[in-house]
Amino acid sequence: MTRKFANAHEVVFHPLVTEKTMFNMDKNNTLEFLVHTKANKGEIKAAIEELFSAKVAKVNTRITKDGKRAVVKFAEGVSAEDVGMRIGVF
């Protein structure tokens, strides 16, 4: 059974900015977000595409002590750096 969220803001909380995530943004075209623990990869992908109007190629998730993190790889032609600039990562 999949959980239905009312909107994308219930799925994606905020981006995570560390030296490692900045390195991966440049090298792998990815951004990392803190997400709802019950959200699945498909829901996360849809929420990111809706919130940032950017095509997502792949989503990887992991559970940490801080909560669930999603590493979002953007599709060819979409720059993670541009998305990061729009959402105020810099």
C-alpha cells in the first residue's frame, strides 16, 4: 500500500548542504534532500520534479540518525548547480 501525500512539500523537507554534497553536485550532478521517512523513491522523484521543474534520472535513499535522505541525480541537460541556485543552496 502506497502512502498518499497531499502535496510535494510533505515529501521533501529541505536540501542538505555539506562539503560532500557540494562535491557530489559538481561531480555527479546530484543534490541531497531530507525527505519523509514513509516516502518511496517514486514519490520523491515526482515531488522533486514538481517542486523544481527539473527532470530526475535516479533517486537513491538511505536512513540516517537525522532521518531519511534522498540523493537525487538529475537527468542529462539539467544542472544540479542551477537547481541549487534556484533553491538557495549557495
